[in-house]
Amino acid sequence: MTFNDDELKHFEDVGAELPSGGVSAYVENDGAQIWHASFGSGTPVILLHGGLGNAGNWQHQVQPLLDAGHQVVVVDSRGHGRSSRDERPYSYELMATDVFAVMDALGLKRAAVVGWSDGAVIGLIMADKAPERVSRLFYFACNVDDSGTYPFEMTPVIGRCFNRHVKDYARLSATPDAFQGFADAVGLMQRTQPNYSAAQLEGIRVPVTVAQSENEEFIRPEHAAYLARTIPGAELVLLPGVSHFAPLQRPEVFNAQVLRFLGRVGA
């Protein structure tokens, strides 16, 4: 039976949890304790979640990737989920160093990165700063400058996702009562970052797939096309019938493109 949660009612009510069998740990990096978990063995793939979420949001992706023969690594971004943060403002650059610290702790010299929203930017910075460590990047649902986004409009789907993030933060965080300050700090980062120029994008030397959802609420389709056109050798794929929350809404649609991306010859 095909799973479908287009309105995120199941996600709001039940949430999303990682499967059993992962080995979890913390790594200290630059003032924070970064939680991560590793599943299986094989060619490594790192899954980086979106802003205000946590690694559990990848519930529907871990097992299909394991079945395809990959080691799957998930990370709670700095200040998200079980990971802590210090008092500094958020930056995508700092969070990229957190992922490199996780890779070092796991002995991973190189990995593919699948990034969703904020996680996509983190992956792009990783690919830019240390291309020898990123074999390829799946860039889903994020901008690289402030021209790429629609004006924010609250929708029922976004509201349900936000409600679940509030519940999960209270359940997972070591500072369960601090959600508002956390959300404000992440929001400030999202409004002022990233700021990648066309020249910087043209310098990316890692194979990139840019994925855009048909019903995307945040990212303009012409911006996704610009990314695919500007990053050397990048491709653009459209995910039909889904929105910014595709990995939770219709996992089979999202996973098919991720698995195809991981299997691209010459990528």
C-alpha cells in the first residue's frame, strides 16, 4: 500500500521516528554536542533535515536506502532534536562543520549528501568547502539567496508541520521550554542566509541534483532552474503532486528520485 500524507495530518498526530537498529552517539564540535545515528553498511549517505525539524523526519527514507545497500547516517542539526547549541547566532557554515565532525567520528572520508531545505544548504557548503568529502549532493527545497523564495504564507500543511516540530522539540531537546528562542534564532538565519553568488555556484565541482516539488510553498521554481543551470553539470528534477514536505507526504515519489540520483552513472 502506498503511503500518502499530503496534508501532514498523520505527521502532526503521530510524528515520525527512525527505525530501530541504528547506532547513535554524540560528537562535540565547536561548543555543541551533535547527535547522530548510523544504520547499516555500504556506500555512505548522509541525510540532513530541514529547519526546526530533527533526524526522525527521515523515517521513510532510512529503510529504502538500507535495502539499496547504503550506510545511512542521520544528524540532528545544531540546536535541533537532541543536539545542543551555544549562544552564537546560527549559521549554515557552522552547521556544515558539525557534519564534518560527525563524518570524522564515524571514520567517513567521503559520503553522498541528501539535504532537505536547511539541510540542503548545509550540504552545498560542504560540497563547496571540501568537495573531496562529498561524492554528490541531492539539493531539495532550498534557495541560495533571498531572490529564491516566495513571501511567507501560513497554510494548514505548514501549520501542522510546525505543530509537530513544537512537540518534538519539547520531547527531544535538553532545553524543552526554549522552543520560541530556538525558532527565532533559526528564522533569523533563514532570512539572512545563504548568500551564494552565481560565481560561487559555478565553482561547485560535485555532482548535484536539484529537486523541486510541484506544489512547493517556499522556493520559486525559476530559482531551482537557475541552480541547475548555474552549477556545472547539475540536473533538475520535478517531484509531482508533493510540496516542501515531500519526504513525509509521498515517500515513494521522493525516494525514487533519491535512489536514481545515487545510482547516476558518472555522477
